[in-house]
Amino acid sequence: MKPRTIVTPNVTFEALEAGDGPLVLCLHGFPDQPRSFRHQLPVLAAAGFRAVAPWMRGYAPTTRPADGRYDAMALGEDVGALVEALGYETAVVFGHDWGAVATYFGALRFPHRVRKLVTAAVPYGPAFFRAFLTSPAQQRRSWYMFFFRHAIADAALRHEPRVRGPHHAREALRHPLQRLAGQRVDAAEEGVLRDRPARRGRGERGEPHHRVGLVGGDRAVARGGHRIGPERHRRPCQTHPRAARPR
């Protein structure tokens, strides 16, 4: 795997890629990163594909989006922009978790760009959002989406010393909240958080504008931002005075 930079009109993406041939775009979920595809990229390359996994919008070291958006449709627009910027007419798009949502919206927005799509963890259609609203089990799994709607999430991310980027956010916030609720915190999980080294790439220590992204995406879902339709106003999370709007 080798790093590369992909320049699109709204975002400059940092990415990992392997191989040469037809394009397979691999989109990670929350709170992940392209290295979550470290096993798949070499296999796809060996099969004759060019596999590219970007750090998604809102995840350092990818830049802050010029349009200031983190909703699902913005992620879908990134799919078309990435395919075009990489010099392809079409691509196979594989999305995991939140990357699956980006894949669905990319296919809806740019059907001529998405030759095939493969997704994992999040089903297509209203099933997830119906469960999100009606299933106690799903609501427990997605607790952090509800938490991110609350203003306290902004302060928690700003002051939590272990949050070094999106990949730490959910774990770092879960443990103090579990303690408040009287739940047991697994010692192995605590150790993973404590011992995981910070990555040293540009902006990868949880810069304010990337915390906007990791909170803003789930906030958009919780407010109904997944629906296709006219763009509506969405308040970005205010983790820093300069993070509210793009420069």
C-alpha cells in the first residue's frame, strides 16, 4: 500500500492505494480509517484492481471541506468526485458502516459513476432508520448518535485528552458514560485506548474541524439528514470558534 493525495473541488483527500486496473473505492466507517482495509487492498490489487481507500470527509489528515458539510448527501457527492479525480468513468464502490451510507448516496447521486456497489454493516433502505427510532436494542448500540446531538458532546470531545481523532472518539466517550450508568468497563478496552499511540500525520491529533466531522455526521442522521431532498440548514457542532464555518 502506498499513500496518495486526491484533490477534489470541496475536499483534498489523503488515501492509501494498491494495485493497478479497474477502480475499487473502499470507504471506511466510524470511527475507522483506511487502514481498516489493510487486508483487502492487497487482495484486490492481486486480483487486478486498483484499490483506493481515502480518509473520509471529516477524518484527518483529509482536509476540512470547503462547503462545510458533513451530511450523508455530501459524502455521496464525494464518491462521484473521487471517481472523477482518480481519472475513471466508473468504479466498484465498497462501503463499510458509515461508508456504506456514503456508498448508497453516491450510487443515488451518481448512478453513472457506480458500476457495482458492495456494503457491509448498514443495510440499504429504511430498515436501519426504522430500527434507530423503534428498536431499544439498536438504540443502545447507537447511543453515541443520540449523545452527539447534545451540546455536551462538543465539550466532551474538546476536553477529552484521549481523543486523538475520530478513531478514538466513541471509545473515549463510552467509558466515562458507562461509569456514570454503573456499567462495567472492560479492562482490555481501557488498555487499548490508553496504549494506542497517536498517529503523527498532518492534523491527526483531533483538530477542531475534524471533530466537527465526526460529531456532525451522526448529528445529521439523528436529525433526519439522511433523507434525500432539498438541502436543509444543519447546525455544525461548535467545538471551536474557528470550526463553525470553512475559511
